[in-house]
Amino acid sequence: MRIDVVTIFPEYLAPLDLSLVGKARTAGLLDLRVHDLRAWTTDRHRTVDDTPFGGGAGMVMRPDVWGTALDEVLAGGGHLLVPTPSGAPLTQRTAERLAGEEHLVVACGRYEGIDARVAEHYRTVPGVQVSEFSLGDYVLNGGEVAALVLVEAVARLLPGVVGNPASLVEESHGAAGLLEYPVYTKPPSWAGLDVPEVLLSGHHARIERWRRDEALVRTAARRPDLVRALDADGLDAHDRTV
Ligand code: ADE
């Protein structure tokens, strides 16, 4: 998979050299390229923004600069992803869908955002898909942190990136639609707290049942919206008693 990130702060993306994503790049599983938007400016001051039409506070990023950059980066087609607090929430399902695509381009806005014509224009370009996404209902200073989040969420789903693919199966926001159950390791007793007895029992079926119950209780307490969204078929008779 190829991912291009366009930003005025390329250094912000430096953590993508580290850890699993860094390894995926070195192994050739992910072709990640970070670009400085200012490389596409033509004036002496390398201007990327201007005052908003209609007035108001802050600055808006210019469509002409973004257009030159994106025409080049999206030349072969791809999925343009624009982080913005007014986008659709980024979910694990979105990450799964994106992990199956060939080319993603993340356009990181700053200030009050990117001129709305940029997304509008690329929606009309053949071979280009546009999605505006949000990390959540809060405002960041720009799209860079959202780009980091998106790249990590997608890259770990690419074949070969996570060493043991089984660890992707049971985690929070996995197929069950529940948060993950609590996990424990050695020592079995710490700070006066004991690991739940059942986990030491070696009884596989009882452990599975306990984990499912804990996941349900946790999800109901912390994310009742997820429990409501569960498919009726996703709950078994025992679940309903938890
Ligand atoms: N840019 C600014 N705030 C954001 C958010 N909440 N999600 C994605 N991109 C953003």
C-alpha cells in the first residue's frame, strides 16, 4: 500500500519512522511518503493561507496551492482523506476498508481548514475518492495528529505488519462490536489484587465465557451506544443475563 501525507509540518510525522509502522516501511509493506505543502508554493513567502471570504477569525488554506500539490500526488488516482472535526468519525470499520485500498493521500489542514472547493473538486475527478474524517468531537490544531492516527490504524491491518494476526481478532472494536475484556499477566497476586481465578483454571470454555461476560459488562458501562448497536443475533442467551 502507498500512503502520501501532505502537510506544512513534515516533522510532525517523524514518529512514523518508529515501531510497527517504521518496520512495515523498512520491510516494504508500506510505501509512506511525507510531503511539505510549501514545496508547491510559488511566491517568495511560500504562502499557503489567506483570510476567509465573508470575514471571521483565522486563516483558510488556499485551494490553488492544495490543487497543485494534489494533482501531482493523486496523479494515478487514489483516496483523498481530509482530517477535519466536521468529518465522519473514524472507526475500526473505516480502517479495515482503507487497509484494502492501494493508495491513500492524507491532506493535513491547519488554521480554520482547507478551502471547501478542494474536497468538492476532487470528488469530481475520475479515479479519486474523497472522505473527510474526524478523530472525535474535539478540535485539534491541525490534521497531522489525525494523519498519524489514521496511518497507524490502517498500517497495523496490512498483511505481515502485526507479527501475530490472532492479536487483531479479539481486540476492542473487533468483529464482536464490544470493548476488549480486561487482561492480566504475572505475577498472579500484586498490590493485594489477585488475577481472576478462572484465568488460572486452564478451563478454556469457562475462560471464553468469562471474557465475553466481562467485555459485555465493560461495554455496557462505558459505551452503551455500542451495546445498543449490537445486532440482536450478536447476543446469545447467556449474554442477555449478564
Ligand atoms: N483537525 C482538527 N480537529 C480534528 C479532529 N477532531 N479530527 C480530525 N482532524 C482534525
